[in-house]
Amino acid sequence: MQKFSLHTHTLGFDGQQTELEMLQQAEALGWSHIGISNHFIVHPNIKKSPMYYYAEKGNYAAIYSESFDEAVSKFASHYQRIDEINQTSKIKILKGMEVDYFDNDNWRDGFAKAIAYLKPDYVIGSAHFVERQNILYNSHDVRTASQVEQNWMLHRYWQNVRAAAGSNLFNFMAHLDLLKKVNLGSSAEWLDDEQKTIDIIKESGMAIELNSSAFKFCAEPYPSKRIMQMAGEADIPVIISDDAHKSAQLGSYFEQTEEMAKNCGIKKFLTPCDIMERRLNHKLPSKLLINSRNRF
Ligand SMILES: [Zn+2]
Ligand SMILES: [Zn+2]
């Protein structure tokens, strides 16, 4: 069974325990690695979006930033704590981030600068939102939208996943069919979007995550069995994640996920070293190098 997870969250973002507590549990489990990948979500209108009110109420609004400066300062102190722990720990915490991709030049430029400054060990691509007229809608907003809007949003969701997967900015893609969380996207209508997404992932040489946290509410990980079968046929490499928000969740449902993946024809299970070897396109755009204001 896989003895690591690269997709976990900690206190100060939306996790419930410290970096050290997560590491101690990983050591207790006899793991080879643990990576911490808090949310890196930057959008100028994030605080004007409907879900922000609930995030404040639920005390996890820290995962949202209006600017790259704001996100970078949160990550700088978090990574500094990891560096300090790593000086004496047996296994080293890998520095990751779970990044929401927004498909525009301003976002890509800001992200490139943030990466150049923070130097994470790996970055996970994700889509938790559908952007519409510069406002972000999360899965619960999509669930409560009218039928026509919901269909538009679901298509938009998959487009964004494909744009992220094809961007070559990420080491692997998180929870492909996240909208399953609100019981959306499982009808045959979405097979075409799913297959197109798998095709782009294949073309770009990308890996996907099998996220075991979906077992908490359904009998499969993200993505679904049918997407895992597409991934198996395309010979796409995978990594299993728990998306742990507390130490007790580390490694949960890993056996079931691995067994189901093998039954779906998945053969390539990657190690953290495989993941970090992937060459990404994190070069700063040339205009930024010339006019760099180095705000971070
Ligand atoms: Zn996520
Ligand atoms: Zn996560």
C-alpha cells in the first residue's frame, strides 16, 4: 500500500492540525513522505463571491486571497515553519500547494512570480470554482442553480479542468470530478467532457490523483470508476491522496482506492520522486523579468 500522501491541509488554512502534528502521524504510520498542500486560491473578486460569507462563518476564509501578495505572505510563514521542522525531523515535509487555476494572463503572471518566490516542491492543479462574470461559484452554488445555469456551469467546470491540465503548471491534477460531492455530473451526459479531459491529461503527460476522501460519502474515490477506467485505458499515471484535514485522516481508504484503481486497469502508481521530477513551465514571462517590481 502507498505509504505517503502529498495532498493534506493544516491549521492556519482549512486543516485542523499543525504541520508538526501531521508529520508525527506520518512517522507513526511508518510513511516515507508527507507533503502538505494548503489551498492557494487567488482571485480579485473572491471576497465578493457568495461562498465567502460561509467561509468567514466557518472560520476557513484564510484559504482565499484577493491578491498574490496576500497569498504569498500566508505561504511564506507556513513554509518557514516547515523548514524549521525539517531541520530536525526524520522524514522531511514536502512543501506543496493545492492551486485553483484561473485561465487568464494576469493570473498566470502572478502565479509565476509567486512560485519563483516560494519555491514549492510540487504544485497540485485543481478547480473548486466556476467563474461567471468575474464572480466565483462553488459546488454548492452550482447545485442550487437553475437547470440551464447548472449545465452551463458543469461544462465550464470541465473546461477549466482541461485548461489547468494542459497548462503544464502542475505536477498532478486533484479530484477531477469534484462536483460529485454535490451529486452532480454522474449522468452519461458528462462522459464526453470526461473523455476530453482524460485525452488532454494524456497529451500533456500529466498524472492524476485518486482522492480517497470521497469514500466518506460514496463507494469510490474522486474520480469515479468510469473515469478511472478511461485513465486506465489511456495509461495515465496516478497518485493516491487522502486530502487529510486532520492527522487521523492520513491514509484513510488507501487500500480500497488502490484495489479499485487496479480493477479499473490503472497500472502506473507514482512515487513522490516521480511527481517532483515532472518538468513544469514555471518560467516568468519575459515582460515580468524586464519590468519586475518584485513585490514579494
Ligand atoms: Zn480540493
Ligand atoms: Zn485538498
